[in-house]
Amino acid sequence: MLKGVRRRTALTVLVSLTASMLAACGSGSEAGGDLTAEPVTLRFTWWGADDRHKRTQQVIDMFQKKHPNITIKGEFKEWNGYWDSLATTMAANDAPDIMQMDELYIASYSERGALLDLNEAKKHLDTANFDQKALATGAVDGKQYGLPVGLGMYSIMVNTDLLAKYDIPVPDDTKWSWDDLKKIGDQVSKAGGGQVFGVQSPGINDTAGLSIRARQQGKSLFDQQGKVVLPPEIATQYWQYILDLSKTGVAAPPSVTIEKASAGLNQSATATNTAAFGFWWNTQLTALTAASGAKLKLLRLPGESQGKPGAYYKPSMFWSVSSRSKHPAEAAAFVSFLANDEEAAKILLTERGVPANLKIRDAIAGQLKETDKAAKEYLDTVPVSDPPRITPKGASTLDAILKRKTEDVLFGRTTPDAAAASFIKEVQSEVDAAK
Amino acid sequence: MPAKHLGLVVIGFIMLYPVLWMIVSSLRPGDEIFRNPGLILDSLQTENYTEGWNALNPSFGTYLLNSTILVLGCIIGNLVSCSMAAYAFARLNFSGKRWWFGIMLGTIMLPVHVIIVPQYVLFSQAGWVNTFLPLIVPKILATDAFFVFLMVQFIRGLPRELDEAARIDGCGHPRIFAQIVLPLMKPALATTTIFTFIWTWNDFFTQLIYLTDPEMYTVPVALRSFVDSTVATSWGSQFAMSVVSLVPIFLAFLIGQRYLVKGIATTGGK
Amino acid sequence: MSALDELRQLRHGGVQVRKRDNKAAFWFLAPWFAGLIFITVGPVLASFLLGFTKYNLIQPPKFIGFDNFARIFSDERLHNALGVTFTYVLVSVPLQLACALGVALLLDRGLRGLAFYRSAFYLPSLLGSSVAIAVLWTQVFGAEGLINRVLSFVGIEGRGWISDPDTALSTLIVLNVWTFGSPMIIFLAGLRQIPAVYYEAAAIDGASKWSQFWRITLPLLSPILFFNLVLQIIHAFQSFTQAFVVSGGTGGPSDSTMFYTLYLYQQGFSRFDMGYASALAWFLLLIIAAFTAINFWAAKYWVFYDD
């Protein structure tokens, strides 16, 4: 008897599992319809740390006051846990209605049909004050899967206190080359006596540096179809540079470099005042200044004046709506509120990056701290070119692959040549595997 | 004897260094933690504790309460169901015993990461997401094979004459189990209680997946909410709340370990 | 004849043929059966079936036959992960158990302040899987950590032990040994179950402490030692949290701390390849089952049961 029961139950469980895994998009109200007056509950999820959680909750409360029939349930997570639980809820067809989305993942989710094309909800979502270039960063094939929240630019942060201490002038970033960075870094390392180094190596947390290197030479990581088109010699040059920094002592020894770079912002070389130059997003200036207690200044990347400008706007994150949301119109209205409401913006400020909404950017200008102003000014003044294509579906492990190759190079487990070739091959096979 | 103590103290200090460092750092202004590490405090600051307590919404008390409810449910579930299953495996003679035992062990060999997705689908169909049910019901149903196995090993170590004698006196299995075996396996029950407490208190992954509303968050989920690799982390608050969350498990351990001492050694000898 | 032999004879002499008690067993196992049927079987079967599919968690799974299993044999990063995992299991389990047993014996009886020491030695295990461990471990093994400060006293230049691929795995082994609290507690509980009469009898026979350990403690503790061995091996094969937290989820540097389950997790959740992850899980199950079977087979020769 027992056996019979077990078999049947197992079967039922399996059938229901498959059924829900197969379930197509839930059909709720239309994204283009009117906002309902009925009570509606929306789930809204984001990653971040405690400061962001607090501010976001305040904004949710403000929205609920304006729309008493809509309840927003905020679900905060940290970065890693966020993606685990998002993927799991997607599998069960139980994803939150509104989510914070990252550039690495947006194609992986949207091209598999998980995200709503926000154009369908245009009626409720105001994008008039967004720069077209910025909007384009959240679009795939003309469909708007994400609304950029804040913008950031890859930059160099220099610790001017350290330079002053060693009597080294701050370089002129409108002209400097990659070799200049190496030279001045060397001066710092020599003066630092093994305690302070010139440069915190790039290539550990972000592919932006590699991408910019390629863009300065008129190339890119991916073409519009998502194929890897990075010329191997540019990747080789990139890793050769990193290896040179390490070998000549401009950067700290490999194990120290890796440790400081992967430990997170607070323990980084910039935050602990053990490297004069570091590669960061301009929006991290405030956090790093607080952590280091030193004076930090934003510089353009080297090489921007020699070739084409490689700099570009990168959305710090997007607002996306689940394609399976039962209330897409209300969800879009909430996103619109997050992106356009001035009162909300005055609470959120630049915690999620310098706002992509130009009107909002100006509206909060008066409230910004000195460092936030510098980050905003950097964004407003440094020349940029068109943004690169969104990281294609399947390549969400791009940064992880880059880090592994950099480690292999730094510890002499491979040559820059070999690292370049295998990087390109590996990324391409990730993209292919996801097709 | 003093040499033994000295040795233990030295080993203890080395082992406890990271813990001490965390406690010291929690009493330091947040931005100084990584700039001048070391065990010596210049000043004593308790701000991290007040800030950490209120850093998230709701405040930390809610998470402590949620974790406590969860832990109590899991302990009761494990104690009752695992000890029953263990008695059957250790003392009863039934068809296919070896086979069932193998299956029981097999259930702990699959990594949780591939089970969690189908299991989430299952519980979400049952409407259990964002309740404690997906976390407690499995314990009530003895799915924690670790403890079943642990208790089996303990029962098999108990002298058989005791229950043979009871059997001759006409006792049925329920009575032998409740009146002879359970009292004798107090150390195992204490171990189960302590471990269930600690592991549930620290378990992050399943609690993160099943509890979606911050009102339902537990201590480990909340503790990680301080730490996001993409932004600055308030390590001061994080350490302070880590210390706070250590207190209950440490107390649980202090109390629980007394029962470890009351094994058969005291009843059977001296 | 020693006390132990006497005892053994006494017990095994009295064994009688017993009837089966299926009915009682069913009731005692009822909760466990229910759990197996309603909670365990479905997801386990589902993960097995998913092993034969391409499944990205968002779109429905697609059947692809044995492709995922075939990939196991050509996946070089996986082979590296297997190497890392085997090293970890074979080194850290014996070390951890030796520490746990050693300290448990020291702390068993006849020492002042026992409760305090026990708790102190257990404290690290309370923290073992906390997210703070990443930072704490850097304080010990980092470039400016405790180890390097001690080394610099003797004039040796250290390195960032955690972020050097040659030493990163060793720091995780130390981390595992550091959290020997759980097996220690189980040993302590087991030691408590050994009737004091045996030691008294052995003392009367004039047996030394050393021979008491070998002839009474070890045989009578063997079921518990066996339990710890089996479970710690399973646990070590599945080791995930510590490597995840210390390496920030990457298994780095250079994949040197890429444990099997960490790799599996990355396949499922970072690469959205739950089909392959499921296949990997079942492959791991085979490996663990083989190790466990060997353990049970070997147990016949050294584990002493009372039945």
C-alpha cells in the first residue's frame, strides 16, 4: 500500500512541478490600461546595504500615501542573495513585480521573456526627462526592459593627500597617457617605501577598464549581435600593462593586490590609503572618501586624449517590471514615481548613482554633499561616446572570468597572450551556450 | 595541572583571536576599523550597537524574535521526529531496514542548491512562501537525517540488557522508547538541541529564499543585509549586531552543554 | 581477561532470535516516511530529471539526453574543482577530527573551569558560517593580518595568504579545523555515555591511562567516531559557505578554492544552467555514496556495537 501511495504522490508532485515550470506568462490586467481603484499589492525588491534600505522604504511610504489603494511590499537583499532568490522565484513563477536590475543580467532575464517591455506601459511611465543615450542602455532590440536609475562613469580616483605628502603634483588628466600613469605610480611606490603603492590594479572587479581600452582604439568587447569582437592584441596589451604594474612594483605584490581589490570597498587599497591611484566608478567617491578619511579627486582615465574617447555612461542599475506581474500598469506607475518624483529624489539623492533623469539631477543639486557634487560634475563635463552594447545574454559571468584571468596572469600561471586568447574563447562560448 | 591550563589558555587565545577582534571592532568608530586594526581600544563607543539595532526596518529585535520562533519550532520537530525514527533504525527489526537506512543517508548527500528550486516550487504551490512552514515542517517530518543518524549511533551504544529486561517485563516499544531509551540518550538529545539551535540560527540560504517580507526576516538574513559588495558596508553595525546575535546561541550552548555532562556515566557508575 | 572482553562476552552471549516488528517500526518511522514522500521525493526526482534537460530557470526545461553528463568528463574547470575538493576532504577531515577528539579528551573530566573551556572552544564554530568570517579571516591571514605580524617579528616576509592561489586552500582547511566544535561536542557526549565502571574495573586490573584509552575509550567511542567520520566527509564534500564567504563567491584566486558545490552553484545560479548543475549534483551524490559505502564496509573491522 505504502508503495502505491508513494508512487502516486511523487507523480503528482512532479506533474505540478513541471506544470508550474512550464506555466506561461500570467495574464493580469493590461500594462496600457487604466490604474485600478481596487486594492492592489505589489512586491518590490532591490539589493544594497542598510542606508539604501532605509531611504527606499521612506520613498515607498510616500508613494503609498499618494495611492492609498496600492500597497508596496519592499524586499531588500544583499547582492549575492538577491540574484539567488530572484532566479528561484522566477522558476516558481512567483517573481516580485518590480525589481532592481543590473547591466550584467538584464539581457539574460529580458531575452528569456522575464521582463516587461516598459513601452507597453508608456501611459503610466514618464521618460520625457531622460537622455536618449541613457535610455538606450536599458533597451534590447528597441524594447525598453529597464529604466536606468543612475549613471556612473569609470574613472580614476587619486588620493591627493598622499601625493601632497610625497610632493608629487597631481597629473593633468586631460592629456595623460597610460605610460604617464605608470610613471607617476612608480614615483609614489618609491616614496611609499613598501607601505604605499602607486596604483591599485584594474582588471579585478570590472570589465569596464578593458572595454574602455578597446574603445579608445575604436574597438569593442561585443558587436551589436552580441558576438565577441575584442581583438586579442588589445586584451594582451591590457594584461601586459597589469603585469608590468605588478612586476615593476607600481602596484602591490599580487596577493596583496588581489586581497585588497576583492575584499570590498571598505578594505580596498584606496579606502585604506595604501594606493594613490585606483580605478572606480565616479559615484563611489562619497563612500570612498568617508572610508579613507583622505581627500580624493576624480580623474579621467589615461589615454582619453590620444585616441577616441572610451568613456561612456553606465547605468548603475535599472528599474524593471516582471512580465508576469498581474498589475503591470500600477507597477509602471510606481517606477515612474521612483524616477520622476522630486520629493522622492530628495530622499534617494545619489545613493543609487547620479540620477539619469536630467530634471531630477538638477533638482537635487542643491542638496548634494561636496563629493556628490564632484561626481555629478564629472558626469556633466567629461566627454563620452555612445554606450557599448548591453552585456549579451549568457555573459553574466563576464566580470568573474576577467578576474580569474587577471589572477592567472598576476601569479604567472599564464601569459598575457594566452589569457587574452582564452578570455575571448571563454566569453564567446558562454554567449553561445545561452542561445 | 597548571601546565594543562596554560596550554588551554594559549590555544584558546589563538582560537578566539578573530572573535575578540570582532568584539573590539564593534566598539570602535566605524571608519577606524580597517584603518587601525588591532586589539587595543583607544575609546569605548557603543554607537555601533544603537545604530546597528535600528539600521534596518523593522529593527533588529524583530529578527531576533523571528529567529527564536523558528529555532524553537525546529528543535521540537527534530527532537520528536528524529528520535522516533532513530529508535526504529537502532532497535527494531523490520523488513528492508538496511535499504531504508541507505535512503535516509542518501537524502543528505544531494547538495541543497539543486533541491531548493524544485522545493521552492512545491512550497510556493502550497502557498507556504513567506511563512515559517517551509523551514519548520521538514524538521517535524525528520528530514534532517544528520540527527537521525546521530541518535541511531547513540542508541546502538546503549547497553541492550536494559531494554531486553524491560521487554521480558512485558513493556511494549512505546514504553521502552519513552521510559528507557529516551532518558538514557540525554547527551544525544542535548547535542541535537544545541546543533539545531546553532545551525538554524546561522542558516542563511533557505531562510533567504523562503522569507520574502522584511517583517519575517531572521537574524542571518538581516546580518547579510548590512553587507553588499557593491556599496560601502557599515561594518561597525554589522559586527555589533553579529555580537548581539552571538549572545543567544552562546547562552544556549552554555546551558545545553550541562546536559551533555549528565550521561550514563553518572547513572551507571559512581 | 579484561573488563571489556568480559563485557563483550556477556552481551553477545545473550542474543536471541527476535521476531520482526514491522508494525511498530511503521509507526515510529511515520513522520520520517511522510517527510520522505511529501517533501523529499518530489524535489529529488525533479532534480534528477532536470539533469537531462537544458533549464535556465526562466524558460521551461528542454530535454537534451545525456549531454550534461557527458560534459562532466570534458569540463576542465570541474576537474580542477574535483581536485580542490578531494584535497580539502582528505586533509581537513582527519585534522579536524583529531583536534576535536584531542580537545574532547582533555575537556572530558577532572578539570576546573570545564564549562568555560568547552564554551570558549566552541565559540568559533558559532561564527563559522557568518558573513563576518570573510573579514575576520583577513585579519588573521591577510597581508596585514596576525600571521604576517608574527612572521615579521622573525624577519620573514609574508603575503596575502588568502589571495595567493598557492595558499588559499590551506587557509580554508585551517578555517574548517578552527570550527571543530561540532564533532568535539559529539565526542564529549559520546564519552559521557561510557559507563565509569569500565574504567574503575580497568584501574583495578592495573591498566595504564594509555591502555585504557586504546582498550576502553576508543572501542566504546567507535560508533561515535564512525558517525563523525561519515558525516564530516559528507559535509566536507558539500562544503560551500566558507569558501563562498571568504572568496566572495568566486572560488578564487585562480579557482584555487573552487569547491565542487561552489562550482555547481555558479553553474545553476550565475550561469542559469540548472540542468548541468543538477547533473553535477547527482555525480557528486555518486562520489559521496561511494565514500560512504567504503566507510560502512570498513566499519565492520573497527566499530564496536552493542547489538
